[in-house]
Amino acid sequence: MNYGGNWGMMSGIGPVGAITWLVVVIDLVLVGIWLWQQISKK
């Protein structure tokens, strides 16, 4: 039972969904960096 991982889900979304997913991932990375900086300041 191999569903192809995340690629199987992404192929059904289309280009708009892929761009939205990419923006969400970048946003999470930026938030993670910001949180890390806030923690390391203390």
C-alpha cells in the first residue's frame, strides 16, 4: 500500500494549492526562526 507520500496529495491540488503549500511552509520556517531568536535572547 504505497500512496506515493505527499506527492500523491500535492498532484491532486494543482498549481494554486502547491503555491499556497509553499507559502505556508516558508511562513512556518520564518516563525520558527523568529521564535528561536526570541528564546536565544533570554
